[in-house]
Amino acid sequence: MTTITPYRSTARNARDGFGQLLHAEWTKFRTVRGWVIGMILAVLVTGGLGVLIGKSTVPSCSVQTSSGQSGPVQHGAACSAPAYPLGPGGEPVRDQFYFVRQPLAGNGSITVRVTSLTGRLPGQGAGSAPAVVPWSKAGIIIKDGTRQGSGYAAVMVTGGNGVRMQWNYTGDTPGLPGTVSAARPRWLRLTRDGDTITGYDSADGTHWTRVGAVALAGLPSTVQAGLFVTSPDSAAYSSSLGSGSVNNDPTEATAVFDHVSRTGRWPASAWTGDYLQDSTSMGISGYTPGYHQVAGRFTVTGSGDIAPLIAGALNDGPAITVRDYLLGTFAGLIAVAVAAAMFMTAEYRRGLIRTTLAASPHRGRVLAAKAVVIGSAAFVAGLAAAAAAVLLATEVARGNGSSVFPEPWPTEVRIIAGTAALIAVAAVFTLAIATVVRRSAAAILIVIVTIVIPFVLSAPPGIPAGLTEWLLRVTPAAAFALQQPAPQYYQVQANYIPSSGFFPLAPWTGFAVLCGWTALALVLAGYLLRRRDA
Amino acid sequence: MNVPAAGLTAVGPARARYGRETLHAEWTKLRTVASTGWLLAGAAALTTGVSAAVDAAAACPASGCQPDPAKLSLTGVQAGQAIVVIIAVLAVSNEYSTGMIRITLAAMPRRLAVLAAKATLITGLVVAASAVAVLACLLAGRLILPGHGFTAAHGYPPPTSPALLSLSHGPDLRAACGSVLYLGLIALLSLGVATAVRETAVAIGLVLGLLYAFPVVTSAISNQHWQRHLEQIGPMTAGLYIQATANLRSLPLTPWQGLGVLALWAAGALTIGGLVFRCRDA
């Protein structure tokens, strides 16, 4: 009898670890030319559209003629991008108000009583019924000099929002509610102690409540302190339809102060009245900021605002923001979604899925490996796309001489990295949907309807904001909130609509909505992949 | 000898039958795929649904309505076209993904006749579904908009029109018929692109990217000279001028010229698709 030795392969058993699986999926991804081209296309399209938008910005000094054509650029010294005053936080601000001031050396305090705040709306004569806009402001302020955009803290009465304490343009905290009148006056007090400024309010001048205390870093020893009045533009918004019909008309407010008392060292002998404003802003016809003082009673009239500028074509700030450069993101997202969908559906079409699952019977792990590979590739592509769009477009727009909403660097980083994260998670979402439906057409359809269409409907003005805001809350497109260039301020009335770059959800909340949908789709995909025959 | 003669006499009728049979074959293929019906219904439903939602979110403040009620109540076309694109792309790309194209071309060697038959049928189906959807949109507008300020007090309907969104009012009729034609042309554009690239997902991505890029990008462009030019050449932006019924003077093109731009895009895509289809191995 001869014994037959059975054949034994001398090859070592390969480990079937997750690393092995990742490597296998990565090999599949990088060796299909079309998918890699899709990723490169995403970068090129997003970057290219960004450059196009940057290139087409209007030089700030060009003349818009009545026919709507942008006129020739006036060359010369006058032609440079207007520098918006920047607040202490780096945001562009409006710093325009009537200031009745005296220098205050060292620590001290100022107390006043406000007995009236009235206003004039556009088109109304001096004799017409007084009316104030809700954010007309009159009160006392301690400010780091009269330079535009310098730091401050103020406590004030408003037209419709009670007593507020505000500081450094973006800070805002409420005090006593209700409007001011001779029968219901408001007492206000600001004290300075080193860098800390504390605001108090009172209804009777004896019982005081602390409204807030803020630390203004780098406040000089001598500051300007006194009374101020300002009144923002009354906006006749038709924000439901973003197109046209927005009238930002200036308004004027007048306030009466008395019982002005001060402690500390006030070296000047008399009050100085100043209308602080940006050098580029034009005078407002028919309005006369100023003050007069009769026996301790100050009547101050002012117009403007002390607040952050709000970006967007319908608002008073710069029309173009970094977010506009990234409008091409949706096209890049389509390219990435096509690659992500085919990364799964091609397995079914070619029958490769049977080989894949024979090699790695843990189906959940196959899905996880694919998600990691496509997510990482999409993140890298998205990062390159967003960085290219923002950096190139900013450069091109600067060369055009146009002004862009200046962005503090953490916001810019959040926008660029957020765009990459948005594209990466959207790719994983597409992969999960493709696993569920197993057809490219159906997967792409779902992604287009849930992510691209809500975004496309919200980007140009014209669709009622109520609808687009709802879509940007519930659909995965909510993640576009990551591109929001500036926060919405409760204390500034403006057109906070999606087409101007204001999303109904906070940036990371919007991203969480996309992540939630993606998690749901992944769970469903994992379940079906395990339960169904491949 | 009878045989050659019989062969010769058969040429005439056979050629006449040829076109009809190609159409019939394509119709059988389209009709028997479950997705065609679902997608057509989906396109109509999405168009109507989005339009109704836009109507319900519209407002006409006392200061006067800016918007154009016909354009407003046909907004859903912007969403519904995505499904129309998919219907048209699938008609071609499905043949490639299943290998059916080789049988089709063996049976019908005249490739352009196959493409023409597909184009005719897809356009016909899309036009029929869009007509239903557009009528439903107008009906929704008529029912919903008066409750949102589009009333006689605000000047709606205009004096020349017998009722709000009435088909007997010239501009409204143009907007309605034009929207149907718009969707038909979108189907032709998609068919051309799909014939050229053959891959479902790629074709859908290309067409939708091309369509949506123009309105999104022009919304951010502050240079009005560029903005007008981009709107004029964009297939979606120019094509949708057909929906305008107010402020026609402010449009960069007349409504029919706008639809003509889209027709040029569709013709270009079909020409390229046809050439590639003819010259390339299937």
C-alpha cells in the first residue's frame, strides 16, 4: 500500500483583520479610474466655480449705472476696497452714533435717568407721530476712544426690547423690560473698575439691579464716557420672497436724559458732542444728529447703530462672503456621491459582491471598511476642494479690488474643514443608501432629492424662506449650515434667510442632522446586507 | 427568376415598417420595466408637491406682491426635473448595464433609428406626465395662493386675466405649456448625455450638475454683466424664463428665446450622443 500525502498549501494563512479588509477595499477604490476621476472632478468643479464667483465680484469702487451694468473702474487713489471697521473680535461692525462725551481718567462711574425715547421713521416730517424702531438705543457708554470699531460697554434703553447691556458689538444681555416714558423712567449706571465694566438699571434710582459685568481687555486708563443715541435702519422686509423690495431706510431717535451724576476723575470741564461714523458713510438727508443741554437736561438725537454688520445681498454688510465661494460644493458633492454610489453598486453589477463576501464573511465589517475608505477619500477631496475654492477665490477677488466679508480665522477653518466633513459624511450616506437599494440610479436619486435639491432651492433668492428653512432643518442638507459665515444676532434686525447664508440650525447642529440620517442609513444597510442574499 | 424580384419588392414596405417596429420594440422595453411608471409618477408627484409647498409658504405683504404667481406655483419643476433626468438616463444606461444593448443592436442595426425611437418615446412619456403635473401645479396655485394674499385687493388676478392662473390668459398659458416643453427638452438633453457616457450614475451626476450649477452660481455673482451672461447660457436658468409672466423686460432673454437655449443644449447633447453611439462599439 502506498500512502498518499494530501496536498497542503505552503502559503501562510492570511489574517482576516479589519486592516486587511481596509486594504482590500482601498485597492478596489484606487484601481477604478472613474472613481478617482470623480474625486478629482469634485475638487476641480468646486474650486473652479469658486474662482468664477471670485472673479466675477464687482470692484467695490466701480459705479453701478442705472441700467444695471457695472461701469468703468475709477482708477486712482479713491479706488480701493473700503475697509469696514473691525470690532475687537475681528468682525466687521457699524459704529455710528451721537456721542455726548467726556474723558474719564481711571476708575469711576456715570449714572443717568432716561425719561423719553422717540423716533422718526423715513418719510415722516418732524411733526408726525413719534415712533421708534425696536432697536433704537439710548443710554450711557464707556468706550476705548472714538476710533471706529474700538471696544466699548454700554447700558441702554431700546425702542422695543427693554433695557439692554451691550459690549464690543456682539455682546448683549437683557435688563428691565418695557418701554421708557416720563411716567416710567429708567435709571442706568455704568461703573469702571480696572478692565471690568458693570452695568446697572433701576426703575426708581434707589433700588438697583446689576445687568451684567464685562471685562474689556486692554482698556486704556483714560476712556471716553457719556451719553449716546443711535437708531438702526428700519427695514421694510419682505423676507418671504428674497427678491427685491427691501428698503433699508435710515431712522432717527431722540432721547431725553437728566439726573446725570458722575464719580471718579473727569478732567474735562464740559461735554463734547460728536457724531461718530465711518468716514465712507454718507450724511442722511433730513436728519440732524446733535444735542442740547438745558439745566441738566440733555436732549440727544442720533442715527446709525453700534452693532455687527450683517452679510448678504439684502443686508447692509458686504454682499460676498466666504460661503459664496463655496456654492460649488453641491457640484463637488454630486461627483463624490456618484463615485460613492458606484463603489457599492458596481459590486452588485459585476457580481464582485459574492467574491467579496466569500473572502470576508463578516458582512458588517465589509460595509464598515467601505465606509471608512470612501469617507476618508471624500474627506481628502472635500478638504482640497474647499481650500482651493476659498483660497483661490479670495485671492482673485482681492485682485479685483472687491471687498469680502472679513472672517476671523477660526470661522474660516470651520467653514473649510466643515465642508470637507459634509462631503465625507454625505459620501458615507450615499454608500449606505446604495447598499440598501443596490442600484446606482435609485441611490443617486435619493441623495439628489434629500441633499442637493433642498440646497439648490435655498441658494438663490426667490423661494419663500419659510419653506427652505424647513427643508434645511429636517433633510440631510441641514449640514450646509457648516458653511454659515457669520452668526445671527438677536439684537440686530436683518434678513436672516438661507440665500444670504443664514441657516436655521447652528453649524454643528446641522451637521448632526446629516450624521443622524447617515447613522440610520448605515444601520439599515448593515441589517439588509446581513439578511439578504447577495 | 422570382427570388431577386421578391427581395427587391420587399424593400419598400420593410423600410416603412422598420421605424414603426423600432418604436414598438422600444415601447415594449420601456413599458415592461416597472421603474418607468414609478419614476413618471414620482416626477409628477415631486413637481406638484414642491409647488404646493412653495405656494403654501408664499406671502404677499401689504406693500405689494413682488412675485409672479405663475412662476411661483411652477417652482416644483426645478425639483421634478431631477426625476425626469433619471427616467431618460435609465432608458439608455440600463441597456448597457444589463448588456441588452447588444441584442437591441443585433435586432435593429440602424443605431440612429434606435436612438430616435427612444427619444420619441421618452419625450412623449415625459411630456404626458409633465402635462398632468403642470395642471396639478396650477390647480394647487389657484386653490392655495388666494389664501396667501394673492387677492383682488393686491391686484390678483391682473385685469387682463379672467382668473388667477387661468389657461385662457396668454402669459399663464405660455408658462404652463412652456414648463411641459421644458421637461421634455430636459429629457432629450439627458438622453443625449446618457448615450455618450453610458453609465447611469455618471450621466445623472453630469446632467444635474450642469443644470443646477447655473442658478446656484449666478445667485452669488454680484457683477450683473456676468450674471446676465451666465443666466443666458445656462440650460436651466434660460429654459425657466418660459415660466415668467411678469417683468419680462428685465429678463436677459425673452421666454421663448430662453427655451430655445435649452433646445440648443438638448440638440447638442443628442448630436454628440448620436455620433458617439454610431461610431463606438456597443
